[in-house]
Amino acid sequence: MNAIKITLWMVTISLSIFVLIIYHLHHFSFARNHHEPNKMYQQPPSSTRRVFGTPMRHIPLDEIYKDIPLHDQDLSLEFEETRSVQHMINTPGCRIPVAMVNYKKPHKNRKRGYCGYRAVFLEREDIDKVRVVIKEKSIKKYLKRGKKYHCCYRFFQRSTKPGHEHRSLRFSKCTKIHDRETINLEQDFINVQCFENSNYNQTHRIYDDVYAFCKKIKVKNATTCGKQYNVLLIGMDSMSLSRFVQTMTRTAKFVYDKFWPNYRGYHKVGDNTFPNLMAALTGHNISSIMKSCSGRMDQCNNKLIWSIYKNSGYVTAYGEDHLRLPDIFSKDYSFRKSPTDHYMRPFFLKEEIEINNHSLLCAGKISSGQQLLDYAINFVLTYKDDPFFGFFWMNSFSHNMNNHPEDADRMFEDFFNRLYYTGAFDNTFIIFLSDHGIRFGENRILVESYYDDRLPLLYIWPPTTFKMNYPDKLKSLLINQFRLITPYDLFDTLFEISKLADCDEVENEAADPNHNSIFSVISPNRTCQDVGIHDKWCSCHNLYPLDAEDAEGIRSVHFAVSHIVSVMQTIKTKRCWSCTHLSLKNVSRIHFYYDKNKINIYFVVAFSMSPMNIFYEATVLHKDSQMYLVGSVSIISPYKGFGDCTIKHEDRIYCVCQKNDNCRLSSIF
């Protein structure tokens, strides 16, 4: 029996081997007769050297888009950094050299501040529902004596009391809550407080936190004839492109890996935040805004880009942290009414506290910056099926040299990743921008900071569907990465986006022939003078160094010093105060550049004055043996309150206040 089994096994194996041989011979013969040999990988019979096929040819983007009619002298879409690493942009009208300030990273052992431990969490459960989660272990850390506590929540909004709308709040009744309870979302902002119950029937507050959500409003749909694209502007104060790529490496890698267009020639048009952002938000220069909007910003709200979107059927939002800073809409330019559908000022008005040597700003148990970005995400998710326009501006992590942008790096990387996975990239223009670079501090003493201050950050993500629907506009958007761009151009671009779906053409009231949407190719011959950038701020030139004892350079320094002293003598101060006499202490640097025709010479000088060791920078024009101050003299050292006695805010940088000793005696007699 065993012999029969062995014989059967041997026959089976032999037949299997025979079938495999027949199949292999047949398949080899069929393949040889039906497939051409791949000549790409064939070896020449006369050589033993292996020859690989020709690699894939790189096709320039302008070859892909060759059917699109454009009128421009230079239509190449090749990344120009491969041609020249010496210039940010290099066009006939503007050549800006690469001049990187070295932003030193803080010591690895630097203690990072924190805003506290969150013990009560509010989670969005539905469009109008919020679930309460109380972490028992965390809340016990706040208890001081007893073990009993209770929590309550209240909504808050800006005051309706006339004259107090922009600086006071109105609260609802505080209603008790328990763990896992669901509450109705009645307003955008919620305050949760917890109280410890003592043995003597007394309570004291042990926990206070704030939360922000977007309570959805009804959107009035406008009549459209095309697709409406959402717009989300995310801004950071005082962030040059150089500072961004050095301090926020993870976020920089994200936008690089996702191929966000980066505008290396984006140039500021004014000194500080207000003129640069108003140019981007209204299309108007600072003189026009001061004339028509000072003291009556509510009446000017129709000039702002979000009102234009509102009229096109969009829901709008505006948020800005660090309200103590006199930056965008403050003092004479504050709103008494909410300028947008969702407005974050009441939220940050409730509580903002600076800690850790002013390097961290907290709103409740979370940093103000994180609260701002979380609200922006909530806004996007709430209106994912409706057209929206959101503008969110962060001051807290970058406004000055005490702040650390690197601490916000993971926060922004996470924010953009969350946006990406919500699908917002498909139909939303995401604009990541700044107003200018660092204007004060030790880095500002360096000559590289002259350029750094003038070249703020600008990245623009065009929606995926926009790329497919508007290839001509996309090409222009890419070309203009290497052109001189201003905030006025950004406004024109935002205006064009708002009108893409309109049935009728609407005129841009802020239109200027020298301003362009970046959806049209901008001329390479464009100059600072063409676009309204004052000579004081223009950086389309190389700066050439001179010795600190150069005769003409020293003349320029003394000319600037004389101007400061003459201004100081006319400053009006508060009663019992006056300005100390200022004198030249030291010359830090002297540089010069020529105008385009090499006729006039400009000296850019930085120097310090006593007392207080205040550093200034000035541009002095030498023309026909005469000297002229170009623009104003800029302070480049941190302002530490030394000029707070001046009546006019703009005079404070030229005055070191001193109290008059005989003031009290004079008042008696």
C-alpha cells in the first residue's frame, strides 16, 4: 500500500514539473513575439557600459500655459531663486538685495510660560449645542480648603451703553452647570466660573475661564452667476519673510511643501501697522483715511473690504488679540459698533494677562493666540456651506523682541493642517501675511534690518477649484511672486475675488491705475514711485557702507540731529513737564545709495542720542549741495515710555520727559 502511495506522489510531482516547463516555454515565446524590446534600456553590443534612458524633461510652467494670452516682457514661471540668490526680486524697476537678519533662537532651556491648567472643557456638539466636560482631578487642584465646589456659565458681549460699547461688557446671569451637561449656544462668548464652598456657607472663586464659538447666523444669499470663493486672512504682526522662515520652521515647511506662492517683493507702504493694513483693507492711503475716518470709524466701515464681501452675500468675521496695543483699530479709529458679523473684541476685552516677562499673553487658561486661531477654525467649520470672509490678526507672539514666534510655530502648523483636513483648501483663498518687519530692538541697529523692516510676510493659497477654473489668473499669480507688490495690490486682489461670481461688473471705488490685482501680470518695470511707496520706505536699491567718520556721512548725521532738536523744542507737554535737551552720543552706521539716474545721493544713517541712549535712523538726500530730510526720522530702539508727557502721541519719540522742579511753587503764586 505504501509503495502505491509513493508511486502516485512521484507521478504527480513529475506531471507538475512538466506542466510548468511547457507553460514557461510557451509564455517566453509569446512574450518575445508580441513585445518590442525596450530600447531605452538596451545595451549597445559594442560597449560594456550600461546606458540608461533619457531622464524626464523638465517642462516650464509657461510652456504648459502657452495657450494663455499674456502681454509681458518676462513670462517665465521658473523659480527665479535658481537664477539669482543675491536679490529678493530682480526686475528693471526694482532690485532688492537679500539681506537676512540673524534671528537668534532662544536657549533650549528657556522656561516657556503657560496660562494655567484647563479643568472645564466646552466642546461643540452641534451647530447650536455645547457639551460641558469637567475634569474632576484638574478642578481639585484649584480647591484650597474644602472638597465641595460648583460651576456656572454666563454669556457675554459688548456693552450697549452709549459711549461704552468699545470698552465695556454685558453679562448674562451665571447658570449652574454639571459634568456632561449640554447647553444651548446663545452667544459667541462664554465665561465659566467655579466656586469653592466653605464650611461657613461662604464661597470664593477658584476658577475663571473663557471660551469662543461662532453662533451661526442666517446668511442672506446674494444672486450670483458663478462660484463664490471663501477668503481667510491670517496675519502676524511684525513678521518679515526672513523672521518667519528662521523662527517658524515647521510652518514654513508646511507652506513650502504645499507649494504656497510666496511674494518676495511684498513691500510695506508706511511706517507701522495702521497705514499698511488700511491700504490692504481699504485700498486707500493713510492721508485719505485720516481725513475721512478719524473719530468716525463706524461711518467708514463701508470702505473696508469685509463690507464689500458682506454686500456680496458673505458672512464676515474679524478678530485681533492684544488689545492694549495701539495698532489697528484703536483710539481715534475704534469701532463703536461691531464692524463684522462676528467680532472678537469683547472676548479679549474680558481678560488678557501678560506673563513671563511680557512674552506670553493669556486669555483665560489658553494663550490669546491659540484662542484666536481656534475661533478662526470654528468660524470656517460653522460656515463650511456658506460663503465667508474672515480676518484674524495675531499680535501676541511677534509684536516685539520679547515675544517668541517660535512658540507659535506648532500652533500655526496645527492650524493650517486642521484647515487642510476640513477641505477648506478646495474653495478658500488663505492669505498669510504681515504688516512690516521688526521696527525696534537690537536687531534693528544692523543694516540688514533696513530691508527686513520693509519686506513683510505674504503667502497666498489659491483654492484647488480656482486653479482649474482660472488658469490665466493662476499664471499671473505665480509670475507676480517676483514683482514689486504692495498692500494696495492685495486690496485689488481681494476686491476681484469678491466679484468673481457677480452677474454684473462692479466698479472698484478705490481703483488706481498704479495699483493692480495680482491676477494680472504686474510690469517688471514697476518702481516705488509708480505705486506710491515713499522714498523713505523704498528698498529697491543696494546700500553701500561708509566709514563712521566719513565727512559727508557725518554731515548727514548732524543734519538729522539738528532736525530732532528743533522738533523737540516745539513739543507741547503736560503741565509740570518738559523735554530734556538731546545730544548726539554715537554714530552706529552710515550707508548711501544713488537714485536711478545716479545724480542724487541718499545717506541712510543710524545714531544714538543722550540721555536714554535712544537710537534713530534717518535718510538724508544730498542734492545740489543742499541736504533734505527724506520723510521723518525713525526711532529704532524700543520705546520705554520716556516721552509719555507729550500732548501729541507722535511727539513722544523725540522727547525725554523731565519734571519741572518749580512747578508746584509756580502754581502757588
